[in-house]
Amino acid sequence: MQKEKIQELISLALEARKFSYSPYSHFEVGAALLAKNGRVFTGCNIENAGYTPTNCGERTAFFKAVSEGVREFTAIAVVAGPAGTKGDLAMGAPCGVCRQVMMEFCDPGEFLVIVAASVEKYEVYTLEQLLPCGFGPKDLGM
Ligand code: THU
């Protein structure tokens, strides 16, 4: 994937992070999910007083896309860090639950996960690297 496209996705994830609803952890996450049709779906983490209903930023982006009929994806950029962080964020890779959701809709050898601290500082992984031997629809014969 071209550097310009990666940086555009990171910028959109940084914008989405501004909407993070995280009054309990104060850990703000933003994501930008690129669909194969060219559309980008953004997401942020949405916490809950009951804690477990919390939705991660990555899954928010996926569920927005799937709920609009889009199921094929190329890449996701993720940015994460404590509220009020000045300068570079930490490199926050997606949690296991989000990796499993990616596994449902993405080819693990092709789908790219961009973990970014800033538009300049990022790392690109395939889903397969983050979730080796992942269990997915193929394992159920689909
Ligand atoms: N979080 C995400 O949004 N994505 C991840 O991959 C890891 C964790 C959120 C959940 C919760 O709102 C906060 O970060 C602290 O765990």
C-alpha cells in the first residue's frame, strides 16, 4: 500500500479518536477502515458504565461498515493512547477480540493492520502476523 494512502488512513483515525467516549479508562482509540470499494469507515472506542459492553474503536469501524452492506476490506489504521497525550501516541495494536472480528471478514494473508503513533511513525502488519492460525469462516467450511 502506498505511503500516501497509509498516512491518509492514519489522519482519519486520528480525527476519529477525537470522538472517543472513554470516561472510565481515559484511553482514546481511533480507527479508519478502508473497504475494497474505496470507502473509509471510521470508529472510536465507546465505553460503558457496565464496562463489558464497551466497544473498541476497530470494531466500531467494522460494524459501521458491515451495517451498511460493506464486507470486503483492504486495511485498517489504528491510533491509541491516553487522553491528553502530547506528540506521538504509543503503538497500540488491536486487542484479541478485534483481531477475531477482522478474521471474520478479511483474508489474513492480505489484510493490513497499520498501527500508528503518528502519521510519520507507524508499523504495518498483516492480520496473519497478528493472529497466526486464526479461526475463521473457512474452518466452518464457509
Ligand atoms: N481499546 C480499543 O478501542 N481497541 C483496542 O484494540 C484495545 C482497547 C479500548 C477499549 C477501552 O475503551 C480502552 O481502549 C481501554 O482498554
